Amino acid sequence: MKENVSLIYTHFPDLTDIQKQQFADLFDLYQLWNSQINVISRKDTEHFYERHVLHSLGIAKVQPFKPGAMVLDIGTGGGFPGIPLAVLFPETKFTLVDSIGKKIKVVNEVAEALGLENVKTINDRAENILVSYDFIISRAVTKMPDFLKWVKNKNKKKNQHELKNGILYLKGGDLKEEMSTVKQKKRYYNLHDHFPTDFFETKMVVHVEA
């Protein structure tokens, strides 16, 4: 039995009717595309809204994005966390990047089906992106020290949010060793504080200042 989209509505009660419909449409869209190009784990299908959509939206609980802000999603895969966040923040500009062309194809198809005009995609490696962004987001594509090399000098200098420009990274588990060599100022936000289920017990958003 698949999860109900009401899980998203519960945690984000101020959604417009359009946003509610977009979130509701996500399940069938990813079912369709995942049957052709495997972008999310098959075993996660029953928990799609919790493990993919709500997890992505955890970034919004840490730092809501302002209209006009520019956000870069590195290693987006099938569009996470970028697509759910683009639905939630329709006036924020999202650029979703992945080096695998077939995954970007899925992102393009999903964004078009949802009518997301604030999503741009790039089929390339992160190191080749030359534009600067307010925030760089990702969902555990690699260890943080390597990720920092990928995104060096890709943040804007001027801050316009409560948190300083930098990285907002979805990670889980014990990060002490991985983060020990990161010199930049960093902070950890436990998603279990916002979503009190077993899945989120060890899940967090890591903010690393640019």
C-alpha cells in the first residue's frame, strides 16, 4: 500500500491548491519514469513521500528560500531534493545538475509535467558549473570533503537569508570522522525534530558556510 500525499500536507499546511496537486502528482510520475529508468530504489516505493519527498523538504525546515534566490542541486539523480523544493518555493530559481543524461531526462519530464517554470537542468559534472548561487543543496552524493572540492567558489558573496550562503546537505548517521577535516563553519540540524518518525531518527541537514 502506497503512502498518502497527506503526509506532506500535514507538515506543510500552507500549500496552495496548485502545490497540493503537484505533490499529489509526484507519485504517479515517478512510478511511470522509474519503471523505465531506475532513479529511486524500488523498495522505497511504498515510502515514497516520506523517504524522498519529505526528506527533500527537510531543507525547507532549516532554511526557507526567498523569491529570486538561486539554488544549485548537485547530483540530483531523479530530482531530489530539487524537485520537491521547487514545488514548495515556486519563486526560487533551481538548477538541477547530474552527470548522467538519462537521470536529467527524468527530471526534465517530471518538471514539465508539473509545470515547474523555476527549474533548469544541466547534464554535466559539478566542477564545470560556472554560475554562483545562494545555496548548494544535495542528498549525500559523496563525502563532504570531496563535495567541497566540487563546489568551490560557487556561492554568491552577498547573503540574503537567515543562514549564510553555503551548502545545505542531507546526510545521515555518524558524521564525526567525515566532517573532522572540514574547516568551514558548520552546523547540524536534526530532521527528527521536525519529522518524528523512525526514518528521520538519524537524518539531518548539514549547513556548511561558504
